[in-house]
Amino acid sequence: MQPGDNLVQNPPEIIRDSDTLFRYYNQLSDSTVVCTRIRLKIGEEHLLTDLTERGITLIPSATAQLASRSKVFQARLFSDYMLPGTCAIYDTHTLLNTISLYQKQAIGQVVLKRERKNGGQGVHLFPHIEDIYNQVIGGAFDLPFVVQPFKPDSRDIRVILLDDYLEAYERRNDYNFRKNLHCGGQSIPFSLSKKQITFCRKIMTRGRFSYAHIDLLLSEKKECWMTEINLRGGLRGAKITGETYRKKIESIHEQLLLNRRKRTSQKKKRETPL
């Protein structure tokens, strides 16, 4: 036996960083808990499926981690909470079907959201969905991506939910349809209604998010839709400090670990013969 072999055969019960996870990856068992947002390269997302199939507990959940990385997955997962007409486009056939749908509903301006682009840099406005088709055929955009109708005069609300901590603020930009603060927008505190808070909680339950940054779109008619969700996001414009934010995340992770230990202990008691 070479030095270190015993460590390879016996990985830690709780793994808290990606380097340790991949060091012991093939030795993990269903008693392992991976308590960290896993650092994945593009194309490595399938590892989340492997981990869950092997019974390994992920904190945050695999669904939340994947949704945080993919706007297209969000469009499929949260379609009931998004602006009607929001579509995940995987190929030109899907795009052509969506063109017909938009034409039937007389939808004019449309927004394209590119996969893995954040801070407003992957959001594009077009006068008509046919323009997107022409750009895709010309090779200007890679598939997949998300398309949705453009909703002018809407309000952009960022919500931060960390267990008992709740903060919301509106992002405004009078000179750019991209409201992101990275694109020159300004933040203004916003008071969520009970209905809007419940709406956010339902979204988190659907995506198995224990905490989240949620972007909401509010129409002039007070309609509310989700535009994006993430486990983490920029804190520019937020009142919470980076250090407090970090401690809140750590506290949530520790509580989830404690809850898991309690469930495991109760299960063992039930299975132990009298």
C-alpha cells in the first residue's frame, strides 16, 4: 500500500469543496454529502446526474445547481412561472415552430437570452422573431438559447432570499432595456407583497432551491413573472454585505446538514429491531 492509498479508499463523509470532491470522485458512496456549489466546466453537468444516481447527497441540490448554470433549463423547469411565450430553443426546428406560435399571437419585439451569459451581456432585443432565425442561420448565435416576448414598460425586481433574510430592490435604467446594474442601471428598494413572496417561495420549492436570487418582471397591470433564478448573484445594489451574505449561506448549509443527520438517525431507529 502506497502512502495516501487509505485516504483515497476512505473519502471524507462531508465534502466542502470541489477539489476534494474530484480527488475522491469514484470512491464516494451514498453516505457522502457534498456540501458546496460544485465547480463544473462546460460539458461536465452530467456529473450531477451520476452523483445523484449514486445516492450522494448534494447541498445545494443538483437541480438548483444545474438551473443556476442554464437559462434553457430554467425555461423548461419554471415555464409555469415565466412570461407566456417563453421558449427554450434547442434547434432550428424548435425555432420555426416558435415563429409560427409568435405569428399566430401577433407578437412583435422579442428578446433572446444566450446560455451562460450573465450581467445583461447575453440579452438581445429584436424587432421580430424572424430576425433571430436569420441570425441563427447565419451563425451569429449558438444553440440552445431562450426567446420570449419583449414586455415594454415593465419593472425589473431582484429578490434575495436567504432563509429568514429577505431583500428586494428594483433595477431601473431609462436609457437601456437591460436593467442590470452592470449595464448602468440604478437600484431602488422595493417592498414585496405577500403574494409576491409566496410566488418566490413556490419557485424555490419547484427548483429545490434552499436560497436564491430571483429576478421578477412586473407588468403595468401588476402581473408578476419570473425571469431568472440563481443560487448566487451580484450584490451590487443590495443592502446585505458580502460577509453577512457568506455567513448566511454557511448557516443554511449547516442547517441542511443537521436536518439530514436527524433524518438518518430517525431512519436507523425505525430499522433497528426491538
